Amino acid sequence: MNPNCVAMIRRQREEEEERRGHGTMAETTARPEFPSGEWRGVGVGSVGNVSRLQVAPPDHVGPTKRGHLVFNAAFESGNLGRVDCISEAEYDLFMRPDTCNPRYRVWFNFTVGNVRANQRAIFNLVNFSKTRSLYRDGMTPVVKSTSRPQWTRLPGKHVFYYRSPEHRGRYVVSFAFCFDREEDEYQFAYCFPYTYSQLQRYLDALQARGFDYVHRELLGLSVQQRRLDLLTITSPGNLGPGAKRRVVLVMARVHPGETPSSYVCQGLIDFLVSQQPAAVMLRERLVFKIVPMLNPDGVHLGNYRCSLMGFDLNRSWQDPSPWAHPTLHAVRRHVVTLQAQPNTSVEVCVDVHAHSTLANSFVYGNAFDEAERSSRQLFFPRLLCRNASDFSLASTTFDSDAAKAGTARRSLSTLLSSSCLSYTLEVSFSAFVPPHGGAAVPYTCGSYMNLGKNLARTFLDFYRLQGIIQSIPLSVASERHDRATKPRSGPGRSPKRAPTAPARSSTRDLHG
Ligand SMILES: [Zn+2]
């Protein structure tokens, strides 16, 4: 299609939107970002996602045919609000704003079907609410297809981030794609999806393994009655009367679009429930309380930042309401109950997030007036930096910013004793730069999970350096665990070999 025609079509559509008063992409608009006439909704699509929407070029007459793409986002965690077909080879795509909060338009997740073999198309995502993005620094959307179900990042050479004069100077991500298999449906997303159902399947499978050191409970329900799961991972003896309970609290996914945090959390859980000697020692001395998904409604709906009701829950921790922020209210109440129990102290809190503008993983911590308390906050990130080559101390910062008072790390540190350490752990949506330089390495689902394992190993170092976890030979801990959890008998069972020095193994980098 002639470029002048394309520009004319876009101009006509934007003028039409102006007449309808939608003021489409203004950063401050409080209205939905697309004309209501183009909404298609059933089920999850009823929040404004396109549902099996087939689009044909503007100059096409007659019945639709193969190659007229079918767009769908009416599924769990889906997000695509509108499609403008500029030509058979180019489409303008509009993200659906978060429910009840049109300020946030970042997460997208949709399928494309009815493709022609070797059909090429350019997709322009034209209504991002952010101007700064890792797309500027080489991040690319992820893709999978029916016959290739593993998510992969699109090649960087096919993705462009730029300020578009055709879209009133807004920032646009464009990517070119060649559909190679006619029978496949293709799925594109902002980053690797991780749905509420995926978490439920994972937790069901974990529960079915019957470990006596893993306890799953329903801590509460979301506004839409989804589960707020709490995992307690510890040796059963730690829950008995009179036992000293050192609690480590880890939470994830308060911001629903920050899917990497779920992979980090799953990596942590996988490690903690494993038979690795380090995991056995951690379970023997510590009580891990893990809330893997703080905002299940937002995740299910395909929001980026908010809950169903449009709240940024990580600004709502100070005084959560049981009806508006029920998951936060339940967690806060649980923490207060824990802290009130005899011999129990919540010692470390880590709230896992993903960052949309910075590379690497890093920590946000709290700054205090007391120098000793401030310097104590540095210890844990330094240990994490030793364990994870993707961790950046340079990006780690500490603040007492009033605007962050409603975050988990700030609010929980106020609620708990002054000795409690409370952090936000951030991991880039995109990539990490290795410690000694070189090209940035794009994160994968596996490397996000490795960060979770490295976080677990850092807890081991943290408590061992304080003398709370003894540097006993790992084989002893492992055998003790085998006796406690997996009683076996019979000849011919060879004893476990003693691993090498614990200090080295505990700081081993899993990215190698
Ligand atoms: Zn976040």
C-alpha cells in the first residue's frame, strides 16, 4: 500500500477518535484508549480484549480469506484491545489499559491465526503508557507457536523502538514477523507469560509430592475469589511447641505484568524443596513463608500494574482494606500473627518484582537515620552479588522516599522489628551484563529461575556467616534429612558422598 495512503488512514482514524472525544493516547487521559465500536468481548475478553477478531485490509471487498489475520486475546492473562489493519502486511495494535486504571498500558499477550505460509507482517504497538522502555536497549517481544511451544525472544534485528511522527510523536515498538507454518497459531507477548492457572498446576503438583516439610494453605481470596496461596517450607520440628522460628518471607507478583518474578519465585521453591544439602540445612534452621502470587486477579485479567479495581497494590500496604485489597490485608494480618507468636521472628522479607527500564537484577532497600541499621541493609545484597553473576550492586539503592511508603518493603519494615531486613528484589525484563563486561545476556525462563536458586543460597550464606547455620559437613545434613523424610532400608544402598567445601559450593554461580 502506498505510504501516503497509510498515513491518510491513520490520520482519518485519529481524527475520528478526536470527534468521539477519546483523546486517544494522551498520557493523562482517564478514558479507555480505543473506540468502543471495536471492542470484542466474551469471558476474559469482556474486559476489553479482542476475541477472535478477523481483520481485512481497508480496501478489501468480499469474503475474508486465508491471510486475513485473526487476533485473539480473550484468554487468561491476554491483552490486546484493538487492531487497525493498515494493509495485509501492517497492523497497528493497541494494548488494553489495566482494568479500572487507564494509566497503565504496557503488557500485551495475544495470538494470531489464519496465516498464510510465509506471510510477512509488521506489527506496531502504538499506545505504550511509558516512554522509557528496555525495548530501546535491545529487549524484544517473545513468541511461540502451536508446533513450537517454547517461548523465545524475537531476533533483535526484527524489532524497532522509535518515536513515531505518524502517532503524534509517541513511542512505538514495531516488529516484523514471517509466519512460516499455515496450520500454526502464533502467540506474542511483552515477556514470558506466567498465569494464575500455571501457578495452581505447579502448586498442585508440589502438594502431590507429599513432602512433610512443605505445607500449602489458603491464606485468603482475591476480590474475584481466586486463591491467595501461602507455602510454608521448613522441617516439621520447627513448627512444634518451644521451637525457635526464624521466618524468611518471600512474595511475588504484586504487579501482574512482572512475570519474571514468578519464575524467580518458582526457582526458589524448587531449590528449597529439593534434596540438595544446602536446601536441607536451610529447612532445618529456617521457616520459609512464600506467597507466590499477591495479585491473582490482575494476573488473570492481563493487567500490567493494577488489581481488578485499578489499585497499584504495591502502594497500598500501609492500610490495606479487607474488601479493596484483600490479599494484602491477609498477608499483613498473617505477618502480625507470626510476629506475635512466642519464639518467632520475621527476619528477612523479599518482595520480587521485574524492572522495565534497567538491566540485571538488583535490590531496593530502606535507608534509616541510624547508621548501624542502614549499614546492616547492605550485607544481604553483597552476599547475593557473590552468588549471582546477573546481580548488580551498582544498581542497588536504598531510600526513605515518602512516595514509596506504601510498598511492601517499607511498610513491612515499619511493622516488624528494627532488626528485620526488608527488600524489593528487581530483575530486568530484558537482560543482564556479566560482571566483567561483554555483551548483555538476555534472560530466559531458566535464568530467572536460577536467580531464585541463587537467592536461596544467599540465605544459607547469610545465616552461616552469623553462626546460625553451622558449617557442618553437608553429608551429615543430607543424611539427617534422608532419615527424617525418606526412611529407606535394605542392603546395597551406597552412602552419599560428602560434597566439597560448603563455603565454595554455597557461593557457586548457577549461571555457568
Ligand atoms: Zn513491580
